[in-house]
Amino acid sequence: MSHQAESWHLNKSVPITLIIGLAIQAAGVIWMFSSMRSDIDNNQDRLTKVETHIRQIETVAQAQAVQLGRIETRLDALMDQSDRILRALEAK
């Protein structure tokens, strides 16, 4: 029971290189996560720009679709008119 009551301590048989290695490894993990966080933040900015650009493209595409519809209507009217003119010329 007295062994359980003892506080934790470092034994002298633990090599200092192991302690240094663990410290370097911990620093590497921390550096890796901070690097990943930076990459995520950079990509988030890019994604926001891409989303904005896509919205602009969609707006332009919708406007062009409306214009195309108007052009088709005008072409149909011109075709009808040219058919009437052709029929009138053929009738003479």
C-alpha cells in the first residue's frame, strides 16, 4: 500500500534521448496541426471566392438565357414574316 501512496517520479534509467525524442515528436505534432489549420484557412478563403464567382456566373447565365429566349421569339417572328412575304410573291 505504501507503494501506491508514493508520487510519480522519473527513474534515472530512462535515457535522456528518449525524453528529447518525445519532446521533438510532440513539437512536430503541434507544428503539423498548426500547418493544417493554416491550410484549411487558406482553402476556406479560396472556396469563398469560388462561391462568389459561381454566383456571378449563374447570374450572367440566367440573363443570357432570357436574352436567348427573346432572340428565339424574334427569329420566329422574322421567319413567319419572311414566309408571308414569300407566299405573297409566289401568289403574284
